Amino acid sequence: MGYEIVMPTPHEKQKEFVETDKKRVMVRAGRRGGKTVGVAIRAAKKFLAGKRVLYAAPTIDQVDRFWTETCRIFQDPIEFQSLLS
């Protein structure tokens, strides 16, 4: 029994910062521009490549939304691990 990692497909604007090879990225975009989901995709890809990711936001609510999106990507492995415990 295994698990699957499901990442959302980034839209064109998200691809600009999700797929960049730059070490540091700052995204300037308006509301509902897909920043949180895009950064969660980027963070998940970096994590799977064995890298660490620092995510900073002005409020804890914004950090919580990022964490929720990241956990959604890794939902199967998280649930699989809980079954093993």
C-alpha cells in the first residue's frame, strides 16, 4: 500500500515563480492571484528535492493558509504515516 502526492497545476502567472531557479523569490500580485497555492507548490517541490524552505508572511492567518495548502499537497503521505502509528 502506497501513497500519492497530488500537486495543483499552476496557472501561467504562478509558473513564473514556481518554476524559477532563483534562490529567493518575491511575488508582487493582487488579491486572489494564486500566491499562496503557487508558493505551496514551490515549497513542496523543494522539499521533495531535499531542500529546506522558509516562508514568511505579515500575519499568522497567511502562514496558516500556506500551511493548509502544503498539508493538502502531502495529505496522502500524512494519512499513510498516521495509519502506521
